[in-house]
Amino acid sequence: MLATLSEPPLTVSEAVHYLKKVLEQDELLRAIWVQGEISDYKVHLASGHCYFTLKDETAQLLCVFFKQARQRAGLPELRNGLAVLAAGYVSFYEQHGRLQLYVEYVEPLGEGALYRRFEQLKERLAAEGLFAETRKRPLPSAPAVIGVVTSLQAAALRDMLRVLRTRYPLAEVLIAPALVQGSEAPASIAAAIDLLNEHGEAEVIIVARGGGSREELWAFNEEVVARAIARSRIPVISGVGHETDVTIADLVADYRASTPTAAATAAVPDVARWRQDLLEWQQRLQDCMLTYLTTQRERLLRVERDLQHASPRGQLDQRRQQLDDLSERLLASMQTLLTLQRERLRGISRHLATLSPLETLARGFAIARRADDQALVTAVEQVHPGDRLLLQLANGSVTVQVLQVLP
């Protein structure tokens, strides 16, 4: 029965604020100890706050462990799969509208039950050789039929179909629907894998599921799924969760992809790449044809040149040209010799001119002789006042009389 509306309705903010107030006033929830297994553990890089989920077999509780509280608690080492006792208070995070345990202290208890189951199954299957690389088969290079095991409602299915249609539209896709979460999911996944093997047309099988928590991905950690993948006659690609999510199915599969989209990418070639390869081969063929034609053309030219060299006309033309070259060289040698002799003669003339007394006179000097006997005067002791001297200049001579002799 709905209550009669007697007062104005609450806004969302008023409702969640009331819930937060009620929770914080509860004595039990103000200081509570909770035992469970850590899942979805992550640390915010900027703030240093921790966020994780405490869970058991049937329920889970969101937790936040602030950096200051971690430092007061001694920064305990936490990880997924670890069983712990967490102390804190329960409140309501109004912005996201969710109930959270605000952790103030954590006491590790050991590995959680799910983590122990995972490790035990992993060790047992590894001992049987189900993870060995030697048993993993290569994927077909261009499968005509691709089998897909996933949920029909999964967004991952739409992503995979889009990738397959874009990269390789030639392939046919067979979908074997399966539950990918919950208690019935392991048997459903195994049955879908077996069904595709019975059908026999698929050349590769993709087993995929989108991201989720460890519990949501747990179906792919069950032995029944691992056995179904191991006995499959068809190579299996696993694409479960994200890159950091590693399941038993990933370890048994012939190829492990980080995501469903990556699994679809690994399953088929890229026709765009084929098209590019064809263009490259076409270009290479054209280059080879061009190289061949160029080689043959050069060979033909060489043969033509050889025939021309063997012709008497060609030899006669060469001899005529050699004669012209020799004539030109002889004429050039003669001209060079004449030029050298002419320059040598000019050099001797210039040398003789520099030795001539006329050159000295032309520079302003004079030759003095006594007028009476034409004796060359080279010192003042040879003349006396009253002597007449004959001075020979560059363009004539003059007669002078000595007035005074200066030592």
C-alpha cells in the first residue's frame, strides 16, 4: 500500500541526506567490524585514497580507506583476494547515492576463499599441462567461419561484431549464446563451446565477456570452462575483462586477448591491410617491369654502340678527329712556345733597361765630368772652386762652374 501524500515530497538531496543522517546516528554502524575478502582494490594516484569491495559468498560492501587513516594504521599491504577484518563506520555517499564503509583500521586474515580456489585450480591444471605453450594451436590466418561464445545482451558482442564486420566482412559469424555471470554461467559457457565443436563449421572460437569485478568474471575461473576450452578441437581465443584481468580461461586458451575487441581483432585479418599489400605488390610488379624494360633498352643500346664501334666508318671518323686534335695540339704548342720566348725576351729587355744608366738619369740623377778632360767626377776631392763641370742629364747635358766645395 502506498502512503497517502500528506506532505510535500522530498527531493533526492533531502532523501539521501536523511538516509546519511539515519546511518550516522545508528550506534552499531558508528563503530563496526566487518570480515570479508578484498576485491576490486585500487589506489587513487593523486590522493592516495584506497577503494575496494569487501565480499563473502552472498554479498558485498563498498569501502573507502582514506590516506590519512591508512597512515595511522601503518599503511597495511592490501590486495585482491586477501581476507581482512575492517573497522570503521557506515555512511551514505550522497553524490553517488551509495552506502559505504569508511575504513579506519584493517587487520589481514590471510588469503580469501575465492583466491585460494583460484590458486588451487591454477596449480592443478598447470600440473596437468593445460597451460603449456606446446599444446596451444596457431590461429587460422583467414577463417571463413568464426564462433562466438558470449551473452546476446552484452555490449562486448556488439563491439566484436563491429570489429569483425570492419576488418573481415568475408567471414560468417556463429553466435552460441551463453550466460557469462552467475552460478549457472560456467555450465552455460562450457555447453556453448561444446555446441560449436559439434557443429563443426567454425574455424576459431572467441570466448568473451566485458569488464567487471572479480566476482562478475568468476565464471571464467571455473574448472568446467577450463576443461571445455582444453578439449575443444577448434582453437579458442579468450577475451575476458580488461588487460589486468587474468582468468583460468585465459591461461588455457590457445590465445589470450586483453579485451573482447582485441579478441575479435586477433581472430581475423584486416582486409584494409590486404588491400594495401595488393597495392604494394602492384607497385613492385610495375617496378620490376620497368626495371626489365630499362635493362633491355640499355642492352640494345650497348649492342648498337658495339656495332658502331666495329664499323670502318666509325674508325675513319675517329682517325680524322684524332688528326684534328693533333693539329690543334701542335698549333697550341707552337703558340705556347712563341709566347714563352716572347715573354722571355721582354724579361731580358726589362732587365737590361734596369741596368742602363739612362734609367738612372731618368729618375733625376746626373753624371758629372770635368769639362776640360771629360774625367768622371765621383768625389769632391776631384774638383776645386772655379772648375767647370759637364753634367749629363736624361735628355741632354749642361756646363756648370763650381763655386764652392763642401766636404
